[in-house]
Amino acid sequence: MRSFVLPMLALVVLLASIPAQAATRVAATPPMGWNSWNHFAGRVTDADVRAAADAMVSSGMRDAGYIYVNIDDTWQGKRDAQGRIHPNARFPDMKALADYVHARGLKLGIYSSPGPTTCAGYTGSYGHEVQDAKTYASWGVDYIKYDLCGYRDIMSKEAPHDRMKQMRMMRDAYEKMHEALDSTHRSIVYSLCQYGWDAVWEWGAKAGGNAWRTTGDIRASWDSIYSIVSAQVGLEHYAGPGHWNDPDMLEVGNGNLDLAEDRAHFSWWAMLAAPLIAGNDLSKMTPAVRDILTNRAVIAVDQVPLGKQGTRAYVDGQMEVWTRQLAGGALAVAVFNVGSDRDVRPFHIDLARLGLHGAQHGTDLWSGKAVTIDDATPIGLASHDVLMLRIARPH
Ligand code: GLA
């Protein structure tokens, strides 16, 4: 009897684990890569994407975990008589580009819209979802960002004044592309981009999304980053392996962000279990920016397989303390000076507010140094800078 029960039990356990494995087949940890939009916007070319792929290898980014090379909007040309989408003249051969990217141990991402047109007015997938998914798969595409934009007109035309119906249409449109991608039998990361409408975190995973944008577009400014970050508080329960909240692509190295702001931005995205999709010109990145994007200790916080998103623990004036649970009982603690006053503020973490008592031993993830902190340890942080710690055995 016993010899029969044990194999049966093993079979039941195996069968029960199959759907979970399918859901986390891709994006078991937040996707990492690069996307063309934040720097190149509508000017991106095949040569830019190849240069980005090369730079991901030579900068050490690929080896630090950045795998996806994503072409955003404006690659599309026209459909032919059979309805098949072709890239425009700036992308002469998508399959050759995918081969180039794959040959470097990287993966290729692409962009489309459920509408007839994209945000930048290029051809979208409306009415061609299955055909487009097949075309992408035939090129060797591994990631798709699906951006609502042009579909909004269809929603308001078909259901004027009926917001409920419009929202249903939106969900259906996202599910439709999910099914189309599924039918290709290729592992493709599905990234929903509809700016957080209709509380997408509540249904994005069901619609097949591996990540969903939670807000409008990021800009390379402190105010934009900080307002996005503030909008993530409360969403932490919706993220997990295979399905992530996406506070948008990184602006590290872009605009006028200084290095403290770049560090704070990157630390926040790691605390938030966010996709780490760089958006700067990798072929011209400074060593200081490269060091931020490739900080393995911070990346490890983002990528912890447990996949529990962190959150804001408490605010004290212009100081914010964020925490994130890591594997094996460890804890990430990040202190941000969000004020604009240029003076360095002495600050003390109130450990009791984190459920901790007495001296805590950890690592400063930006200096790499071992640190011990207690309630009396002064923390001097310049405006917009961050202190990020990993406490191995919090108590
Ligand atoms: C929207 C998206 C951006 C980008 C542009 C492209 O604004 O949110 O991330 O993809 O469209 O047109």
C-alpha cells in the first residue's frame, strides 16, 4: 500500500506545480534590459539597437543580468497585401537584428498597440493580433510592450459615455494579445502599458501580463521619479514571481539627474521589485553611470526570487525609510533624503518603527562596506541621496 501512496503523492505534487511553473516561465524575477524610448524616442534605428546590444556586453550589463534589448515605438512600417506588418526603412531586417542580438546572449523586445495606431502614430496591431504575434515569433522576438494609446479612440467610439464597457474592452484587448502570443508557443514576456488605468494591478496578471505600468510616463527629473515612487505605495501586494508592478523604464544617466539622484532612483526600483529597463544611451554612458546600473548588490535586491515588493515604512520630515523583505529573513533598508535643501541632514533611523531593536549588522550596498547601525547612528545624507543597507539577520 505504502509503495503505491508515495508515487501517487509525488505525481499529485508534480501536477499541482505545473500551472505555477507555466505562469513563471518568463519573468520569474523582474525583467532586466534596455529600451530605446527614454533616450532615442522616435529617432531610433537598427544601428542604435545593435550599438546598445554591443554596449550591454562590453559594459558588463549583460553579465549583471540585463538581457532584453527592447525596441520601443516607431519601428513599424506598413502592412503588405496579406496584412503582414513590415518594419520601416530604419529597420531593414528584423530577423537579422534579432539574430544579432541573440548571438550576443541577449533577447529582443518589440512594441505595439491594441489600437490601429501607436502613441507616436505608427501602425498598431488592431485586427491583426494573431498575425502580428506570429510575425514577431518568426523574427525571434522575446518581449512585447503593448501600449494602449490608439485603442482609446476605439473604446470611446464603441462605448461613448460607458466607462465600464470601455474598461471591459481594454481588458479584452490585452487578453486577446496574450492569447495570440500564447498560440505562438514562444516564451515571450508580455508587458502591459496602459498607465495604470482601471487598477490594472488587480487584473494584469489574469490578462497574462508579466508586468504592467502603474503610472503615466516617467521623465528624467527628480519630481517625476518621486511622484511615480509615491504612487507605488499600497501596490506591493500585487507583485510576485511572473507578474510585476512596473513604475516605468529607468532614467538613470539621462537628463540632468545627478549621481545621487541616479543612485536613489535605482535603489527605489530595486526596493520596488521593478523591471530594470535602462533607458540611456549605453554607447556613451560614463563609468559612474555604468557603476550604478551594474551594482550587483542592489540588483540582487531587485532580483530576489522571493519577489516580495518593498514599501515605504515611514516618513520623518524630508527623510523616508523604505524596507523590503529579502530571502532567508534578510531585510533591505533604504533611507532617502527627498528634500531639496542642499544641507546634509543628520538623521537617526528609528529602528523600533521597523520592528528592530538594538545594533543591526549589515552592508552598505553603495559603498560595499560593513556597517553597524543603532538608533544613535547619525546618517548624513545630501539632498536626493540614499543610504541602502542589507541587514542579514535583523532582530
Ligand atoms: C507611451 C508609453 C511610453 C512610450 C511611448 C511611445 O507614451 O507610455 O513608454 O512607449 O508611448 O510612443
